[in-house]
Amino acid sequence: MSEANIVVVDDEPGLRGMIEDYLSMQGYAVQPAENGAALDRLLASRSPDLILLDVNLPGEDGFSIVRRLRNAGERMGIIMLTGNADEDSKVTGLLNGADDYLAKPFEVRELLARVRSVLRRLPPAAEKPAEARQKLALGTFVLDVAGRRLFDGGGLEIEVSSMDYDLLEAFARHPRQVLSRDRLCELAHGRTLGAADRSLDIRIARLRKKLEKDPTEPAILKTVRGEGYVFEPEG
């Protein structure tokens, strides 16, 4: 996505400026914000394609901001920037609706790769006629491929993040196939999982809460012990 609009929300002027300069050199339109209030002022005039959001902000923290944005139906990409590399911090960000996370300190090339990855998964600005008609069934739910949206059987839209959508599409395109965690991550996100990375399992648990009648006894997104997961269309 060329000329994407990105907002960098971080209370460290040096880091904020470094990210702004680097991403601007890569062709992105970048705006800085030092806290949640400054972000809200920017959002009042224009919705960005992507927000780079620090966790430890003065006043409203990053977890609260991402939760508030998702509850309001905002669909832009969100990458959390956190000084806490522990698993709990990553899990909290994902559960609140973030698309990805990056622990500080980080290499700017890795940041750029994460930015590009999330932007590629955003819904297109316009649909081609053939694309607009493409749908994928997910049990009684429907994936709108062109719009990258999820609907229930009654046509009501269900909010999902861009990474969650990618995971659903991977399942929908491989029904009744047992997929390992690594294979799912490759299909959905184009990368492999780290040995201790549980982010995919967290997203599946989150999706089960949206799709399953009883998330504790999943009938649609099933676990195959020791092997991975399988999507059952008739679940």
C-alpha cells in the first residue's frame, strides 16, 4: 500500500522522531502524536491506515486506547510498541484488538517489515466488480473476501482485526484439513512462528468466542491434539 497514512503515538520525542523520519523516507505519510488525546485530535479529521501505538503512555495507556478504538468500530491497522517483551504484555495487546506487536528496542528494518505486513492485510479502498462478489462460507458465517469482513448468518457484521481475518480466510480455504500452527501462520501471515510465540493460539481463542456456540467445546475451529487445528464447515 503506497502512500499509506501512519500515526506514531509515543511519548518519547527521540523515538517518535526517528520512526517518523525513517518511515517518511520509505514513502509513507507519517504524523506524530505524544499521547491518546493528541491521537484523538488527529482522528477527528482523518482516519489513518495504521497506528503505531506505544503501550506505556502518560494518561490513557496503549491497551486502553486500542480497546476503545476497536469498540468504536475503527478498522485501521494497529501495531503495539512495548518495552515489556514478556508474554503477558503481548497477549494483552492481541486480546484488545491489536494486529501485531513489537518489543523495544527494535531494528527499524523489522518495524518496516511489520508495517508492510499489516498494511497488506488492510481492506482495499475500492473493490473490483468480480472481487465484490467473492464470498467464502465459514459454517453459518460468511467472509467477504474483497471487503475483508465477516458476517453472521443474518447478515450482521462481526468485527475482526485484520490478522484475525487472515486466519479465518486460511481456515475457509482449507476446510477439513488439519493445519499445524506453523502452516497456519504461513498461510495467514506469510511467516513462521517463534518457538515460544503463542499469538496464533490467542487469536484462535478470540475467534472461537465470536464463532462458537460454546467456545469451551469448539465445533467449528477444532483442536487436533499434537497436530494443530482443523476447520469443520458443518460445525
